[in-house]
Amino acid sequence: MTRVVVTDHAFGDVADEAAVAERHGAEFAVHQCRTEEEAVDAVRGADVAFVNFAPTTRAVLSAMADGAAVIRYGIGYDNVDVVAATELGVTVANVPDYGVDTVADHTLACLLTLLRRLSRFDRIVHRDGWCAPRDLGSLPGFASTTIGLVGLGQIGLAVAKRLAPFGFTVLAHDPYSDTETAAAHGVRLSELDELLGSADAVSLHAPLTAETDKLLDAAAFERMRRGAYLVNTSRGGLVDQEALADAVESGQVAGAALDVFDPEPLAPDSRLRVLSEVLLTPHAAFFSDSSLAALQRLAAEEADRALSGKPLRCPVRP
């Protein structure tokens, strides 16, 4: 019998997924796997697996039915061994476009909060009753502020679109983007070193790969403009968190807004938890009623294609 499973999820229900399974006469099971062992047991013999953060290793993929498909809830798929999947004949797909606007909105909120020093003003007023705006030093206007986007895919472009009305100068580093697309969004492409040295705030929108792992390390923070800000709503592994804590403590980085971490949840003893200049959100940039509904609908539609023997809309390859 055809089998469809959800290895783990964070939704209110899985009605769309259950409906697809019912439409194809498939057995349907929902789990909350956290370990490889749990995931192996959950997907054994499955034709389709919906995966959120469960480790989808070679062992897990090997337990699935021949010609199976893995549908990753979301954009990133670093918890799925795509190389092993390809070797085993398991198709992997993601949902790259469900929450572009929501993540871009969250990113913009983080950037504006940092650049206008809202958290610092708030703390001082709560603690001391009042302050003079000049007490926090120079505060450049947006028209004289440069934003650097590392990654200019769908989300990076959506952020650039949101930045435009404020008058920011926007640089971007993305080896896969082209000058024409960037210029159409008011963005100038640059090398990473130039971006780090010029930007008043750096926002990360790159995938996590072997090449981008710890892209922002101690050396990168030293190359940043002193007193710049960092926003990461992409992948926690892009940032060396200890190096970032050092950079914030030294003042090299004025502050950061982080929505993603490595590992997640953020370690209880992480220095980032006690740094007042670091804003922390719990991997929530994707979260809105509309984005979650779109995510489940698009994932279910992809599963329907897999079960119908049709080409997947968003296949992932090594």
C-alpha cells in the first residue's frame, strides 16, 4: 500500500497533507521525529515523506520505498542528504517561494530596528526615564546609509524592493546574479570584501553550502566597517557565532538581529543570549498565517505530483 508520512511539523494541523494521501488511497502517519533513529522508523516503506527539521540522512532515505520522494517544508534543505538521495533514487523537493514576502518583511523590520537604535532607546527610557537622542551618538539618515545584501535570490530581491522607498544605497554580493537584474531593483553588485567594508548593515540571504559555511567568521568581521550591523534570517551556519559575539563585545559590530542559529535552539550558554545589542527571534522570520498556509498547500501539491508520477515543480539536486 502507498504510504505518506510527516516526519515532523510545527503547524496547527496537516489537513492538506492528509487530503493528498486520501486522494491517492495512501496510508498516512504523522510523527515528531528528532533523531535519525526516530526518522528511520517513521519513513520505513514510505513513498512520500514531508520533512521539516528531522535529520534525513542516508540511513533514513534508505528506509524509504523505491522511487520515493522527500518534500522539505521550506527553502533550505541542509538537513537532507541530497547526494545520498540521488544515489538511492529518492527525489527531493523544497518549497522555495512560500514565504518570500514574510521573510523579507521580517528582515526589513530587523534592519530598521537596528539602524534607528530602537532597542537601545527603549532600554534607556525604561531604565533611566529619558535621554537626549544625541546620547547614543551619531545617527545617520537612511539616505546616507548603505545596506549590503549577501545573496540576491528571491528573498534578497524582495528585501531590496522594500529598502528602495527609504533611499538606502544597496550593494549585493551574489555570484549567480546578473548586473541587469540587480540594477532593475536598484542594487549594485560587488565583491564580498567591498560589500563588507562599505555597508552600514549586512543582511544574509545565501543558502548554506560547503562554500558558505561560516562565511562570516572572525576575519570577515574584521573586514566589516566598524560599527556596522548584521542581520541573519537565512541559515545559522552562515555565521561563526563565537566570532560574532567577540565582534559585538569589541564594538567592531555594533549589533545584530538573528533569527537562525547553529545549532537550534540557540545553546543556553551562548554569549549571544546576554549581549544587549543582539536581537534574537526563534526562527520566526517565515511565520505568518498566510505563509504557513501557502507552505502546506505547495508542499501538498508537490506530493500530489510525486504520487501521480509527474515531474516535481521544485526538485533539488546536489
